[in-house]
Amino acid sequence: MTPFQQFLDTQPTIEVLVGFEKRDAIAAGIIPNLASKWAALHAVYYGATRWAKQQRRGLEAARAFSLSQLVYIEDRLKAIPNEAERWRVRHKLLEKRTTHHALKAKADKLILKPARTKPKLKVTITKSVHGTRTIRATVDEHDAADIEHYLRDGLDPSKPPGPQMLRRFLDLIQGSGSIPTSVRRPIVVVGLDQHVEILRGEGDEVILGLTDGTTITGAEYLAMQPELDEVALFHPAEGPVNLYRGQRHANDKQRDLARTTLTVCPWPGCRHGSDYCEIHHMLAWSQGGETNMENLAPVCPYHNQINHDDPSHTNTRGGVQRRSGTPTWVSPNGWPAVNGYHPYGAMAVLFGDECAWASAT
């Protein structure tokens, strides 16, 4: 065995940072930048924290990774401002030891690139062009969800939604309407132990996805005091298991199950929450596709129109297929891609990467 092979076999792990002191590391010749990264690692896994349970769980998983991989993970997690969300993503990145290439690919799917600066809440209006102006508003995501809910309520599906939403918007600001606060329906797809934590008021570390494309913490969910009178059952491979046949249009329960399976349209990059999606037959009804859960998916009106679901037509835009229990967009060449915009659908939250990553392979 060569010295280099011996070096590879003895890569340091997180345990070498027990008792770490940055000044001692620098005095011993460690590059200050690297010493700072080790200090950040030491703070995450050994420092004082109110996330003690998550820290213990993370430390146990981190022992399987090299120190350099753990440094890389923490560098990537800097893009996530919310500490609870950082722990959620950290646990997913630590689920299985792998190569750097695979780790990077996983981080790329879990961590959205942040804006350079946090957008300021404001309204801007452009100059007139051909008698029109463009109004842009940057608002809190929950306020935006309330506005979108109001603007989409009661639209005629046979007509383009944009002009209809504009008319409702103008009626609103001209005084003939008002925006009610939408009734949020958080998807309770946490484990029993996490659910008990929420009921005890210890749910700060739990992130719940809403089908309007936003998120809340377990503590915020508890403060809302919702009535838990709906339960959706999911299988790790098949997805929602409540199946119904015999009619073209999905019933209310099927719509709810489809919307909780995915909280956004499955087309990559689409931001439309499943509350505003149409219930799509992955195999067209006209081609024998049945109205049961394994054939249904929430797809936004635009992507529902261009989605390929008819084998008799040439596939040029790709379409939604079920992969590992989860509706997933598949390219014309057969390559699946997960929409990582809002990773809080029931299959991803309940069963984790074994569903999301299996569906993308």
C-alpha cells in the first residue's frame, strides 16, 4: 500500500474536531480559511444549540462522511437562511455516504440558489407603452397566495385566465371587491413522533408545506389550531392508495389526495401551487386512462395543455408520468426531472429521497 493509499484510508472525520480550538489549529499551520470552516463545523455538531435533538441525529450521520464533505455541505447550507430548513436539508444530505459528484447533484436539487439580496416589499409602475403600463408588486408570500386565491376564484376555464384575473384585480382596487384571508390546509405528513412534538408546542424544527406553494413551521401550524378532520394515506411506492374508478372527473377526495401528493405542478421550475392546478390524467381519458389515484396528478392549466399524454401523438414537450409513486415530468427522450421548487409534497416528506431520487432515475 502506497502512502497516498494509506492517506485515503485514514481521512479525518467529524470526531477529530472534539475539543477544537481555532487558534491552536492556525498555530499548528492550518490555513486560516480552513480553520474557520472547521470552526463552523464544530459549532454545528458540538456547539451549544436549541436544536439538540437535530444535532444528535446529525452528528450520528456525519460520522460516515469525510471532513472535507462535511465542509462542502456546510458551505452549501449557507444559502438557506432558515435554521429549521437548514437542519431538514442537512439531514437529507447526510442520509447516505456517496461521491462528491453525487453529493453535489443532491445539494443542487435540495437547495435553491438564493437571490443576491432579499427583495424589498414594494410596488413599481412602468412608463406607458401603447397606452398600457405594467404594475409589479413584491409582497409577503402568504399575502401573494391570498391575492392569487381571490383572483383565480370562479374563473371560466374555457377562457384564458390572465384577462379574467386582471378584471377581478381592477374591480378589487377600484372598490368593488375585497380579499378574504385564504383558509390554509397544511399537509400533515409528518411522523407520529413529530406530530406529538407539534402538539406539545415543540414544533419549531418541523417545516410543513401548503398546497398554495408556501410553508409554515410546526409552531405556526399549532398556533393556527386547525381541525384535523382529513387524513390522506400514502404508500412509499404506489403513492395515495384511495382508488376510485368509473367516472372521468376526479371527486373531491381524489382531488385532495392528488394535491397533497405534490404541492406544486410537477413540471420543472413551475411555481404554481397544486391548489391552482387542474387534476390531470397522466394517460388521457380518451386513450383509456382511468380516474384513479395512480393516474391522476395536479398540473397547472398551461402545462396541462402542452403535456404529452396521448401515445398516438408525437412527444415534443415531455409529459407527467408516475415514478416511484410520485407524478414526475419526463422529457421526450425519457429522462425524468423532479420539480424542486417546493419539496413538501406528501411522498417527499413522508418517504424522503428514496422516492424523489428514485423517481429521477
